[in-house]
Amino acid sequence: MSRSQQLHRPGPPSGPPGDDTGCPILHVDMDAFYASVELRTRPELRGRPVIVGGEVRGVVLSATYEARRFGVHSAMPMARARRLCPHAVVIAPHFADYSSVSAGVMGIFRSVTPAVEPLALDEAFLDVSGAIRRLGSPARIGQLIRERVVADQGITCSVGVASTKYVAKLASTRAKPDGLLVVPRDKVVDFLHPLPVGALWGVGDKTQEILIRLGLRTVRDVAHMPQPALERALGSALGARLAALAWGRDERSVVADEPDKSVGAEETFATDIDDPAAVRRELLRLSERVAVRLRSAGLQGRTVSIKIRFANFHTVTRARTLPDPTDIAREIYATARGLYEGLQLGRAPLRLVGVRVEGLLPADAPRQLLLDERAHGWREAEQAADRAAQRFGGRVVWPASLIEQSDDRGRKE
DNA sequence: TCTGGGGTCCTCTCCCTA
DNA sequence: TCTGTAGGGAGAGGACCC
């Protein structure tokens, strides 16, 4: 395996940096994505530590490599990040900009191959098997993509090239920032085995703790652990998965257009709230948000769940499955409210509430119309509100209970 | 030290039904 | 009709990912 030259400015694709035969899977990952997008509009900040994150009760969403040198990393509480890097420039996130750049980047990927599986706004797997004859080897294609992303979107990305998704993803991480790494088929085990167990996909803090307790510190240790012992310690699914990944075995293919399985929204309050009326208003607002997103995606769901996080961070969820799928805010809210009332929380201080709809299927899927079901009703009313929002920009029709909320001071914004 | 928001997947338990 | 059991769906919670 070999690391390619770092591409600091666009140029003609160079020769393949390693043997990429039989390595059609690319993992492309934008470097410090949110921060890089912000630097496009504020180039005077280039070279300085920049942190993108919320102001109140927030965490770091993205940080430039200059900030990372001070120990700042994503998901770190903002208060801690500011202490570690007090001279960093802190920018509030602009998600609309990130979505727009992401759409452009995904467009570049799809111009190379239709087999694109987005994982997040800033990364995707590509299967370039069908593009090799047209564009060259996988490594050349990776280089081409890197150049196009810089030229079209003004940000850099890193690319991992391998025979499986898992190894490609690890490779892109090792290539960061602004690099490309090929892991040849016959070097996968050499590449994986020295890595710490935390590099295995699905190993977070808790699982790492268990593995270390078992005396397993590297991927090699995991690979040589008998699979039944791993399964006893971690459960059958995770144990079997780690046993396979530790030897580089990963059967998953690149799946384009994987349908969503749930749609949800949640809100952390600037300060804890204990007023049930304010909680109900928030549930209504979140139900509205979820319903709008369901309708715009042409989806309906059968199971409504709520999430309640108490001031001490303890979290509970409750769910109810409806007889029929819905995309109507009124129905989602009625279910969410019923679940909330069922908890009988009184005035317990809450820091977060969330609403989620699961069990999704296309809104136009055939279903039985109930005898007393009105063919036209709330759904049509809410669709009319959607059209008004599209036409006039923003949400112009709201439930009356959301319009007057002068006592709702706990909410962010 | 103080922990977002959007998701997916897995495990365990309970309940219903055959 | 009663009992034991197995399987599936639903619900709750936890871990993980970006």
C-alpha cells in the first residue's frame, strides 16, 4: 500500500499510487466539511482555528485542522472546545449551505457512477466497477473526483480505495486531510491488524471498554479471538461482525437510494423546562416539522415515538403503532401527546423532547380506506399549508396554539 | 466537563396467537 | 377446554455513526 501525493492544487490525474486491482470501492469523505464550507465565504479565516457549533448547550459540529491541533474534535462540548482553543473563531452552522454543497458533491459522484451510497452530507461510498473502462483505474477515478470537488466546490476531500466498504472507509480516514490511499487486496490484513480496536466499525467507547477488559487492544487481537468468545462478550450480531471485519471480510455492497426508515425531530431547550403546556407546544411544533418532511418525501409511517431527556440526562422513549400509516401533523401530535401524558411526569424538568415516525412506506402505497375515514380532511389542509409555504417562503400557516407562546421562553432561537 | 440532532441497528422483554 | 411452547410483532433501551 502507498499513500498518494497530497493534492494541494488541481492538476492532471497522476498514475495509480498502489495496486488497485480488484478494489472498486471508493469512500469519499470531505475534510472538516462544515468548517471548509464556512471558509469559502470567509477566506480571511484560512489558516486560523475555526470551530462550527451551537452557542448554547452545543457541541462542536466541525473544526478546522488548525483547531484540531489544540485537541478540539467534533461532538465535543463547546464549552470545553473554547477552553482548549480560546482564540478559535466560532461560527454558528448554516445547514442550508452545507446541503447545497453536498448536493453539488453528490452530483460529481453520480457523474462518475450511478452506484453512489451517501452516508451523510459529507461522505459516500462509490462502486466504480462500471466506470473503469471509461475513466481508468479506481485510484485514477478517486484522483479525478478529488480534483473536481476542489474545482467545482472549493473544498478538499479524502478518498479511500479498497475491495470492501469497511477498508475503503478506514483508508479515507488514514488519508486525511486532502489525500488518497489505496489498500491493495493482498495487503488488507497487514493494513488492519496493527490498528487499535476502536478502528473497527461498531466499536465505540462501551464496546472498546469490554474488548480492553478481555485483553484485546488491536484488530489483530480481535482477529485471533475465537468467534464464540467474542459473541458471548458482545452479543451474536456484533461479535460475528467484528470477527469478520478483523480479517477484512465485509460482504456489504454499495446500495444507491436506500429508503429512509424513520423521520424525526428533536429539540434541546436552552434551559430545562418543567411546564407541561410548554412541552406540549414543543411536541406540536416537532410533529409539524416531522409531518412536513414526511409529506415532502412522499412517505407515511405507522409508529410514532417520543423521546424525553430529563435534566440529569436520563432518557426515556415511548412508542405507539397506529392502525394506519400517517403523515398528518395532527395525528402525530395526538399520539405523541398521549405518550407524553402517559408518562405522568408532572413538573419534572426536561432538557430535550423529540418526536419520530418509523415504519415508513410510500404515501401512495395502496391501503384499506376505513369505513368512517374522510377522504378529504386534515391531510389536504396540511398539504395546502405546504403549498402556501412553498409559494410564500417559510411556514405561513401554523396551528393556533403555536402562534401565541409568549410564555415559552425556554425554547432555543 | 458537560454532553446536538439526525439517524440505524441490536438486544431483551412482553404479549398475543397458533 | 386447558397447558406448554415457539414465533412474531411491538415496545423500550442502549450503543453507535456522522
